Amino acid sequence: MTLISINALAESWLDSLLDSGYRLTAPRRAIVSIVAASPRALDAVEIYDLGRDEHPRLGLVTVYRTLEKLEQLGLVQRVHQPDGCNMYLRSPEGHEHLLLCKSCGQMEYFRGDDLTKLIEDTSRRSGYQIQEHWLQLFGLCAGCQPQNSPKEDG
Amino acid sequence: MTLISINALAESWLDSLLDSGYRLTAPRRAIVSIVAASPRALDAVEIYDLGRDEHPRLGLVTVYRTLEKLEQLGLVQRVHQPDGCNMYLRSPEGHEHLLLCKSCGQMEYFRGDDLTKLIEDTSRRSGYQIQEHWLQLFGLCAGCQPQNSPKEDG
DNA sequence: ATGAAAGTGAAAACCATTTTCATTTATAAG
DNA sequence: CTTATAAATGAAAATGGTTTTCACTTTCAT
């Protein structure tokens, strides 16, 4: 994703906020520019710290409130961590799932087309009407894998 | 699962605790009997409340500490909720995934055999070495679905 | 410019979970 | 059956991410 398209993404988020009746403020612009540009999930405090470079008076509360709005608009996805905390990541196009590197925090989306069948099968067998699902894979990205180790059985 | 086998399950958990060098105490017996017998995921406070019927002096802290041990022994599985809190559920036999009813809290395990292929494919395509995964489906169990509503597009 | 409503941020509140620490208890040894 | 001791307990306090409160500021329509 180039700088130009990242800026376009941030602009489109600001447009969405406006379209939904929200106002454009300096704190929101700072938060939007950071989250739209980040290829990895960030937690609220990271966004807060980065945001204060751009807008020193920024408050952590505003970070949470803005993320909540961006999530409601479907622009940002909340990522649940094993420790119960949340990180925030721009939404993918269409429905994809998350792949997170436990070492560097890098994330990628991947398409889970196969999952549709799994969910349908499970719904049929169990009788459940399935409304929502979480699939997150955790591991080591290519760059974080030990380069020298003999191949392992994983 | 019959009463007899539930009691056997609780006994086997107590044996596991002993085998790992832990002591058997009244609070632990109460917690084990509740969690081993429950077909649905319970949160810490639910276990605390149920546990005090059996052992009135039980403390919430002990519930957390015992659940931590049971989880480490692989006997209990922690279920992450969308709100960030945790519930606790006896572990399935082998690797299965969770299906939770958003209405009544009933849960079922289902086998995600198909997921193995998805994970392998994703690992190959992304270069990630995948170590862990979460798959949880949320919906309405058969009993909680609106019986009278006209069929919907879900 | 002006006013009303939305937005902000510091501080306080919240709440699930964890830590602290003095007391109690299970277990092994005698 | 005692006794010693290390583990376990529970009340209270601490923690830490997140949310609420509220007085003040800012946006935007007029």
C-alpha cells in the first residue's frame, strides 16, 4: 500500500465520519492518520503515544472513543489478544481472518473461504444458528523464524 | 455425560492435582466438582457463587488460582469473550473448537478437522509458522432460536 | 460572529483479575 | 496422634485496561 493510497484511506475514513454526522477534529485526524497507515495492530496506548507527536494535547480517552466510532463504521477491527486486551487494526476488504506474529506484532489478513463450508457444516450438525465467528492464527512471521535452526516437526 | 462419569471426571482432576504436587483442599474440591460437572462455560463469579453453596468460606481469589492450575494441567479451557472477560469450561477430548450460544451460554465443542488444511494452506502462502489458533463460533443454539419467526436470510 | 451541540481531556470510577500478607490447612515425619 | 512446615487460603489492597463524569473547548450551521 503506497503513501498515496494510505492518505486516500485516511481521507475516506474522515469522509465516513462526516457522513455519519461526526465532526472532524484535530485529535480524530491524528488518530485516523495513524491507524489507517499502520500495517500492524496497535493498542490504545501506542496510538495515544504516536498521536501526541501530531497533537500533543491528545487524551487517551479520545483514542478509545474514536476507535469505538471507527469500529462501528467497520473501518477498524478490534483484535482480541490472549491476555484479554485489545489491539486495533484497519479492516480488510471483505471478510478475512487474522494472522498475527507473536514476536514482532506484524499481522496479515488471510481469506478463510474454506471456513464458510466448515461453518455451514457445523451449523447443520449442531443446530446452531451461527451469527459470528472469530478465527485468529498466532505464530511467527517469516522474518521472525529462527533462520539457523534445523527443521522442526511443526 | 452421566453423573457417574462426571464424578469420575472430577476425581481424575483431583488425581491430576495431586500428581502435580498440589494439595487437595475443600475449596479446590468445590471448584473442581462445579467446573467438571458444568456443560457450559462459567465465569469466575459464577463458579464462586456456586462454590459457596458447597464451601461458604470460599474466596474469589481461590477460584482464579485453582482455575489457573486446572488450565495449566489442560483440564480446563479458558474461553475469551467478546467483552474481554474469560469463562472457563472443561477441556474437550482432543482438539476441538467452541460453539457458544449467545442467548443461554450453552456451549458445544465441534471438530474442526477441515481447519487443519486451512491452517496448512495459510502457513504455506504466508510464510508464517503457525503455533496457535483460536476458532470460536457464536450464535443461537437450537433451543434459543425464535420458533415462530418467518425464515430469515441468515 | 454567534449559539447550540458535539467533542475533549483530566480525574475519577469501574471491574475483572492479580498481588500482598497474615492466618489456616494439608501432608509428611516423628 | 502430635508437630513442623510449606502450601493454600481469603480479605483487602493493588493493578491496569477501559469507561464515565463533567467542566471546558471546538466545530459547524446559521
